[in-house]
Amino acid sequence: MSDKINIVKLTSAEISALWTTYMNDSVANCLLTHFIETNTDPEIDSVLTSIQKIVNKHMDRIAELFQKENIVIPEAFKVEKHVIPKAPKLFSDVFYIQSAYQMCRFGISSHSTFFASSAREDIRFMFKDFIDDASQLYNDTVDKLQQKGIFVRMPFMTYPTKIDFVKKENFLTGWLGRKRSLLSIEVTHLITNAYQNEIGRAICIGFSQVAQEQVLREYFSRGKQLSKHILSSIRDVLEECDIPFPNIWDQSVNGSTTAPFSDQLMLYIIGILSNLGMMTYGAGLSATMRRDISAMYGSFITKTGAYGEDGMALMIEKGWMEQPPQFIDHEKLAKGK
């Protein structure tokens, strides 16, 4: 790497990428700590411990860089503060490995986005390393899921055997009359969104059982209902085209009413899932060519956005929301505020 990096300041994009990665990894570290402590499947344990090791390595690299650049290290979520030791198991072992799979997928996606928005050479090298780590963990996790027979594949389809072109404008319709069959890319996004909502539904059920404050129990229960609505809507679209809805896993949530995590961490996790949901709905919206499905995604974005905003309001009300890096408000400074 070039020595020029020593005199080039980090850009706002690089700072936000590093800050967000540190925050997300701190959340993953807390989740993995409880998963590893309560997991009873030795085959899954190796995957969870490998991911936790990489998560901590990434956090250490970012913290070291922040110290070098004189940037404050985020408070984030420390295990000793936000994970309750020896708490009863809240989720199943299968849920643990499926969650690990989602962590790896999200890591590849977010690190790739941050890599593409970085200019400084050392930051590009760092995110390239993070992508490589997440990719290897993804491969290991998929291999383990397949070995255990619980990997959920996308539906198979007939191979295209000839080139064809769309001949009628009703290719775009979907409101009235007979709808065209779904495109492979549309099915991919629908099932990806179903998969994520199944995880969100399970997490909301578990958190609603164990949250200390009643207002949070009610908020998590509302999230469960939202996920059920989205899952039902996606199921209807798939079944209408005779595409099987994936049976994702077994009963994921145990009967514990003792919280393994702090209320603050649980609320933040739901915020992450809400943001991730809107991102994947947006991706699905951009890829669909049927107006009824586009409208469905628009509804998902609106409802999830409102739900996420209410969660953020709760975070702010309770003084739990750590402020992301922000540009100086010069007008405010000029007024002496």
C-alpha cells in the first residue's frame, strides 16, 4: 500500500462505513455469545465460533484505525452490558445456524457496498479482507446447512431453451384477469424476502416473551404481526403461480420468559431488521415487472418504514440511540447553541 494514506483524511463515506460495521459487528458478537453458550449441537458450534472470531477481528481492526485517526470509538454493544449470562435458551439450534447464514449474507452485501464507496487505499484493502472473510464463512455455513439437510434452496425451474422477446404490454400488468407467470428473478426476491421475514417473525416472538418493559413487548408483538402479513402476501403470490412456499425451519422459539439480552439491544436488533427489510423490498421492487407485485413491495416499504420509525422514537425517548457520525452544524454554532 502507498504511504500517501498517512496524509489523506477519511471521507464521510469511509467514516460512516467503518462506524456502521463496528456497530453491526458488536450486535452480532452479543447474539453469538448467547448462541454459543446455549447451543447443544457440536456441528453448529464450530460455525458460530468461527463467525464470532472474525467479528471480533473486524472490530479490533476498526478500533485500531479509529485510535490512529483520533476518531472516538463507538460505545456500541458490549457483551458484558447487553448479554445476560446463563440465561435460558430462547431460540433453537436450527435458528442459530440459519441466523449465522443471514449474518454472512448481510456481511458480504454490506462490505461490498462499503468497499465500493471507499477511496483510501487502506480502507479498500480492509473491506476487501472483510469481504473475503464473510465469503469464506458463507461457504462454510452453507456447507454445514447442506450436510445437515436444512439448507433452503430456491425453487428449481425448467431451463430456457430458446431466445424469446416480450410481445404484449400486459407482460407488465397484474391487477385484473390472468396474470403472467413469475420471472425467475421475481421469485428469487420474493423468497429472499420471505426468508428474512421468517427470521424477523421468530425474533419478534422471542423478544415479545422476554422484554422487561411492556411497551417493548407490545412493539415486538406488532412486529410479529407485520411479518405474518408480509409472509402471507408473498405466499399468495407464489401459490397463485403454483410455486411452493419454502418450509424454512422447525419451531424456532422456546418457551423461556427470561431475557438473554438487554431491552436496548433487542430494540436495536429490530431496527436493523426493519432497515434490512426496506432494503430488500426496494431490491425486489426494482427487479419486478408486474405492477401488482410492485404495489405490494411499495406497501411493505411504507408499513415497515412506519414500524421502524416508531422503534427509533422509542430508542430516542429512552436515551438508547447512539448518534452516528454527523457533519458540523455551522448555523447552530454561529447561534451559540
